[in-house]
Amino acid sequence: MLRQIKEAFRNPKFLVGFILFVLLLLMAIFYPMISMYEPLTYYATSFEKPGTYVNILDIANSEGVKLNVDTAAGRLDSVLTDDQKETMKDWLVRFGGVEESAIDLEDSESFLKLWQDNYDSKNPQKGLRTADKKAVARLDKQLTTALNSDSIDIAGKNEEGELEVVKSIPGDHFINAGSVGNSYTFPLGTDNFGADVLTKLTSSIRVSLRIGLVAGLIGTAIGLTIGLLAGFLGGWVDNFLTFVTNIFTVIPSFVILVLISNAVSASARGATMVSVIIGLTSWPWTARSVRSQVLSLRGRDHVNLSKLSGHSMPRIILQDILPYVASYVVMAMILQISSGILAEAQLSMLGLGPNTSTTTTLGIMMNWAQQYSAMQSNSWWAFVPVVISITLITFSLNLMNTGLDQVFNPQLRD
């Protein structure tokens, strides 16, 4: 066994899959411990972009440093998006009397000059909805502010209760974000509830791996037990167990999984319960495969010798048969873990996953992203990292399984 383990780690596919899986596991275990955020604590509104957020009041009360840069250009880049350019272009063509051929969206300077020369908020703008008129007016105000904000005056009440300027902030002054007292970084932004996506993601990976591991152990244990008994005993026991296995094989396991999950109340559907349900429905193909191997082993000389020596059935199965199928059992369990993680994701996408008030999984995060229209709002950070995580986990496990197959199967060795 030790020799086979050494050979496994010499296999490139197994080694790459193992390293990738261990890295994901370590990140899932340790990052939530060192993160300053709690997975289910909400810090923002919803779907805030990745980045560092600093407190505006702290910035206003800090002394700035003058930098020789074009601040107006930076403000325009943040205000003037491609969609807004199209809106402005449509307005200029419809109401400003500008020929479409005269508008060059790539030349921001000439485009802004066209807008300043031709936009008039008093234009009747016939055919344009009131909401759209107000949106265009707000956009024009934002552009004017961005172009003309040389400084901002902060006013406060004096002793007489009257407002007076207490501080003026020049437009070319900057502040080091690291010196701001209240500064928070969300590397992957926030989700629909305002929670830190990275902390929730690593916590979800840990829970999903636990679900896959428990489901894999249960499914492998049931399949191994049924396969060993059916293959070794034969006769009516084999016929009965094979009949039961065939029933579960014919009926799609996911249908059974959905029915059982739906029958369990949401309050009782924790991570452990979901993993048990998945494990109880994922054993048939393992049982069939183990049975076929045991059928070829039970007639071997060493097995017959043990029978003639009067050894008990449990001893013969554990010492003379199980070691010969152990390598397959390990590979089967790896695939069962991968299948368990995918099954949980499928259940959670249908709203039949673990209770969301106490835990979160990769499937639940995908379900939330779908329910709150993360795809439609281009909030990629709410679902792309989840998809990548599921892909990497299943890819690493399948890569490990392929490597083990090359080690244990003589026909696949180079």
C-alpha cells in the first residue's frame, strides 16, 4: 500500500489534482479565521463592486496632498460610461439637431463640447418620457460638476446657528487611503445582502466540501457493503440485492434526491441532513461495480483456501477480498465526493439545499445570485467566483481519480 501511495504522488495528474485540492481546502479552512468579516454579516446594501471603501467623513476631515494630475479626466471616466454616451448621442440626434455622422464617441473632448453647445433642459423633448428627461438632466448636472469642481466647500453651523464655510477641499488634493481610519476592502465585492463575497465564498467551500465528504462516505459505505455481500454470497441474496440496486439505478437518483429533500422540512434541512440524503441516493453504481469485482475474486485460490480452513465470512471478506478492491473503493469515494458537491449545488439551485439562516454553500450562493438577478445587473463577482470554485473542486478531484486509475490499473500504465 505504501508503494502504491508513493507511485500515486509520482503521477503528474494525481499530484496536480492533489495540490489544487489541498490549496482550496486550506483557503476554505484558514481564510474565514483571519478575515475581518463574518460570512453572514451584512456590511453594504447589495452587489457593491470589488474594491476598498473609505469613510467619506474621515476623508473630509483629513488634510490632503496636492498632486499634479488631471482630476477632471478621472471624474469624467467614472461618470461618462458607454451606455450614457449612447443616451447622450440619441438625445443630440433627436432633439439637438446634430447629425449622427458628426458625433464621434471615441473623441471625448469633441463629444462633450457638442453636448455643452446643444443640450438645453428647456427643450420640449417631445416623445421622451418624463423619467428619461430627468435622467438626462441629472447626467448633465453630473458632467457639469465633474468638469467644474475645482473645490468643494463644507459648511457647518456656527454659534448663532447659521451656516458658514468651515473647510474648502481643492479638486487637486488627494489622501492616502491607508491613513483613513475607517477603510474596508472587499476583494470580491459584496453579494445581494451586502456580505463580503470572498469570506462567504471560502466558508461555502468548506461547507460544500464537508457535505461532499459525508455524502461520499455514506454512499461508498452502502455501495461497498451491498456489493461485497451480493458478490460473495450469491444465490438469493445476490438476486435480492441486485434487484434492489437495479430499482435505484433505473429511477434517476436526482429525482429520488429531490423527492426526499422536499419531504424534509426546511428547518430540519441542515448541511448534515442534506449530505445524508445525498449519500443515501448515490450508492447504486458503486454497489454494481464492487459486486462485479467480487464475483471475479470469490473463486480465487486464496479465497477457496480460506473457506477450507474454516475462516468466517467476515474474515474472508475483510482480509481476502476487500484489499483487492480497496484501490477501486478509494477512487469511487473520490468520485462520490465530487458528485455530492454537484448534487448539493443542484438541490440548492432548486431551493432544496441546507437551511440558509445558519449556513451557506456554493449552491446557495448560486441560488441567491439567480434570485436577485446578479447576471442581469452584471454583478459578475456574485456568481463567477462560485462557478470557478465548483469547477476547480470537481476538476481537482477528477484529476486525482484519473491519476489513481493510471497507478492502480496496469492497462493504463505507460
